[in-house]
Amino acid sequence: DGRESLATVSHLFEAALYIGRLSREVVAAHRDGLAAVGADATASFLLGGQIEGERPDIVLVYPEGNYIRASDERPFLQIGESKYGKSMLELAVHARLGVVDAAKVALSSMLSTARANLSVGPPYDLAVYRNGSLELQEHRIEEGSAYLAELQEVWVRHLTQAIAELPPLPPELVPRA
């Protein structure tokens, strides 16, 4: 029918622009009604994928409709509460972990964020994309998951061990009794 949609774009950047434009239109259509009840309809979106013939890419679409790409300097993008788990994600990137270990770090980062912020918690959605596959593997990890409990227990135990192995404080930094 000739209308633009995610199914009709030729490049991922066109999809990002389409989502940004659509988001602005929806916000404009509902702004007054939402403002009357103190709500804000603006949203940010993470869009990742691969269009056949192109390299995979991931972009962060801002409420204003513009977007940024992941890059070598900033190889991951986050929305929401990003301050808590960011250092773990940076560690995973700099260590050049494989996809399985990177997924473990991502889940550990979410658990760490959840411990620091009550507004974050399961279920956690994990999506894995292998370059060139044109197939997304999606997983949902629910609250009460035995794996999440084990991951948390092992993470805390190893973090406690790592802290115990840190070098002692110099005498001038030791708190007085």
C-alpha cells in the first residue's frame, strides 16, 4: 500500500527515524490528556538489528526523534537506570567476552541494578543476535528463577572474596577506632 513501516525501510537508520517520528506524533496527539493527569508520554527506544546486506547495528532513539549509534568508543547503549550496572558492562566490553559470558555479565548487571533500585526487577528479557543470522533469540527470565538465584548467590560470594583479596589500606587511610 506504499505506506512507510518497519517492514518497508531499507536501512536501520531509516527505522530509527521512523520510530522517532511515530513517537513524536503519538506524544503530540495525547500530550494534553496526559498532562491533565500529570503523566509524560515521552519514551526512548533501543533499536537493534540487521537488514540483509548490511552490518548489524544498534541505536538509541531519543524522545525528540533523533538517535545515536553504538560505536567503538561507546559499544553499548542503555535506557532507564543506567548508572548502577554501567561499570560491569564496560568491563565486559573491554575484556572482549564472548556472547555467553557477555549475557552472564548483562544479567548480573541487571541484578546489581535491582539491588540498588527497587523500581528495577524481573522479569528480565534477554535477546541474543548472532551476526549474519537474521534471527533473534529471545528469552524471558521470570522472578523466582533458580538461575537468577544461583547467579546472585555466586556473584555475592565471589565479590566478597575479591574484596578480601584487595591490598590492605595504607595506615594513614585506616579509620581510627
